[in-house]
Amino acid sequence: MLRRRVVAALVAAIAAASCSGSGDDTPERAARGREAPDAVMVIGPLCDLLPSGDDPGAPASLTDEPADVALQWIPVVTTFEAAVRASGLAGYLHRADRVTILAPTDDAFAAAFDRQRLDDLLLSRQRELRALLEAHIIDGSLSLSALREAGRVTTLAGDTLTVAPAGAMARFGDRATTVCADYDVANARIHVIDGVLR
């Protein structure tokens, strides 16, 4: 009876070992394997200043959000997000089927437009504002590496952007560089950039 129990225990142990894959799977490695699908990586010099981990607005918290909602949680693109709402593009970005958004920082907008001009765009020049924003949206969801490999992309506004590697980042002509790339949200890829493209 005791011998049968020992044999049964050995059989169970061997079966468990053979199901676990390679023999070097430690508990730590198994734990890392379980966590990997939830890991969401953004890259760029500005990322360290943005929400991370379990903070609201951290990349992992935005993966199920549509693009227009996700933009509300990235604290350095508030001007771009306000422009999306003012231009009527929020509905499009909510329903879009995989787009790439190159979202200029608030500092980029401040450098490109004086306060009066920006207020005019936001309050009374919806068509011009929408065209400006469409120059920052690309059909299809492109990661940072895909952008770097593409070499050239066309925006919804019909503008052609040349894309070149810039260290680990991507540079768009002589206008802007990614500073926190690869927010992967429900229906888009969002890259924060340091310049306005028009």
C-alpha cells in the first residue's frame, strides 16, 4: 500500500515536470512569464516623467481605452487633446479602426503658436484646426520600430512625412522627434512628439 502511494507520487511529480516545459523553469521565471502579457512598454526620454506602474494614466491602464479617452490621461498632451475635442475629431478617434497618433506636447504647441493664435484655432477655426490635427494622424497602427522602418508615412491630411531613426527614437523630417513612444491603446498607437508637424 505504501509502495503504491510512493509510485503514484513519483508518477505525479514526473508528469508535472514534463508539463512544465524546460527543466530550468524556476518559480521566478514562471512568475515573469505570467506577467509578460500585462507588461506595456513605452520608450523615450519623457516617459520617466509620465504616469507609470499602477498610476492613473500609466500605459498599462490605457490598453483598453479608445484613442480619444487615452489622450485625456497623458498629462503632457492636454493642448492636443483639447484641440481634438474642439475640432470634432474625438468621435472619429473613438471609433477609428487602428490609427497612429503623433501627439505634440503642450510645450511644442506653445513654441509653434502664440496664445492668441492658439485660442483662435481652438475657439473659432474648426476646419483649420482639424486639418492641423489630421497632419498628426496616420491610418494604421504603427509602433515606433515600424515607423523607423517605414521611412515615409502619409497622414490623414495627405502630408508625406519622412521618418528617420534618431538614436532610439524616430524623427519626422526636421519638425519633431518622438519623446515617449508606443502607447498601445484599444484602437491606436500614440507617440508623444516634441514638435508640431505643420
